[in-house]
Amino acid sequence: MASTTLTPEAVEARVGAALIEFGADPGAISPAATWEELDIDSLDLVELAQMIEDDYGVELRESDIEQLETVADAVAAVIERAG
Amino acid sequence: MVSAGADGRRPGCALVTGGSRGIGAATAATLAAEGWPVGIVCRDSAAEAGRVAEAIAGDGGEANVIVADIADPATPDRIFAELEDRWGSVAVLVNNAGITADGLAPRMTDERWSSVLSTNLSGAFRMTRRALGPMMRARWGRVVNVGSIVGRRANPGQANYAAAKAGLEAMARTVAAEVGRRGITVNTVAPGLIATRLTENGVGAGLAEAIPARRPGTPQEVAACIGFLASERASYVNGTTITVDGGLTA
């Protein structure tokens, strides 16, 4: 865990790579993009949370995940909690 | 995405709970014969489990015994960490561990009820939950629950056991629907009367006449079905229950 670089840009790139793996359109990914716009569903978010925990040591509970609506929300959650 | 090796088998290992005897032991041997390194979990029969592992090694396979109580919520992390260190992720999980604490419902104590639910159902759920993360990342996984025809057909004196076994089927269906698109299947095998230590002690005596096959099944016959569900060949079988009962419930 926590071996990955912890800058907003690096986290955004890591989150973006995961979203593409889940099937999101790479051209549609931006900080303001919502999960709905990216066609990211609840199982994808569970997997994203697992990836964040593995890579950054940040534990996101189910209630935390429910609060995230956009790519920027996820990046901010990682930066805030890993700091 | 984790791709298959030359023999079609994915990286990682298999894990069988309650693997020291009966269906669990036969399943461990079957999966080892398919090429899986197998973690054999047992609660208090380490010597027997050790003999299962030795037999697997004698046949050219790999097996490791882990002593653990499935009812303990801390158990899954400990078991999975040990296997992940040794062989990589658990790609096949067989939830076979089960206990009985029979008694007619009017006199069944809370302790008897909850001990069976705790091991047979809650324990299986926690093991499954722990297995799913790595399986999702690998885009491949097999979970097989060992249920029972008692989960579908009355067996007086086993309200707790029947509820747990029916619960395993329901859990498998739901989890299968949740994670199916990640290449993970979750199924249940429901054995009927199987020749085990229980039947040797007279349990099920007289039932053979009611079985179209006219005999109890063998642990190997159940393990063969589990082996199929754990294989690549069963990739489109998901969220279902396969009955292995010689036609008893047909």
C-alpha cells in the first residue's frame, strides 16, 4: 500500500485508469464527470474503493462511497484521508 | 485481467473449508488433481487434514493445512493472508465447513440455533466476502457452497441446519448476480445422503430404499460436481444449485 505517488494529478490518473478498466469512455473522464455520465455503477465503485485501499491505504466505507458523485470527489477523498 | 496458464488453470490457489474428511477432503483432492494448490481449512482435526494433504502431495499435488474456526470473524483475513503469501490469490473458494446441533424446534436452544448459523452460513458469507475483492481484480473467480437437500426438503430436528443450508443457496444467487460480470461464478451443490462418518453412525439408515440409486452417494461424486463448477468449463453456470442426491428429490 501507499507506494503510489500522492499528488492530485497522480491520483486522478490512477482513478481514471480504473474507470477506463470498468468500461468508461476515456474521452468522457474529467474531474467534474459524474458516475452516471461515465456509466459507473455500484459494483464499479466498490472495486474502485478496494483499489484505493490497496494503493493508498485509504479505507472508504460504504457510507463514504455513497457521498462520492464525481471523479473529483474520489480524488479529494483520497488526498484528504491519506494526508 | 489475469489470463489462464497453458493448462487452462488460472493463477492462484483453491481453498476448501472443512477439508479434513468427507466431501471436503474429496474436494481438496479433486481440485489438487486439476492442478490447484489447495489450502485445507479444518477446526480441530489437523491430523486428519494432514493426511489429506500428504495424500495430495503423494499424487504430485500441493496442499497446506490451516487450523481455524470458520465461526470466528477474524478467521478469513488470517487464512487468506497465509495463502496469498504462499500461492497468490484464492481463485477458488469452496465453503464446505459445517456443523450440526440437532434438536426439535420446540426445545432447540438459542445456542444450538446460532452455533449452526454462525459456522454454516455467517462463516461462509465472511469467507466469500473476503474472497471477492481479489477475484474482482483478477476478473475471474469461483465460489462453490456446499448446501444440502435439507435446505429444500424437511428433515425434522434440523431447523437450524436447514435454515443455514437454504441461506447458502440464497446468498449464492444474490452474490452471483452482483459479481457475475467480473467473471466470477457463485454456485451451490446440494448433496443428498452421502457416505460419511455420519452415515456410518446410522444417520440416514433406511433412506437408501427411497433413493432411486438405491445407495448413498460418495464424497467423490459430490467433489466431481464441485470440481466442475470450479473449472473454466462451468463459466456460464452461475447463481444456481446442483443437486447431487442419486435422484432422491427428483
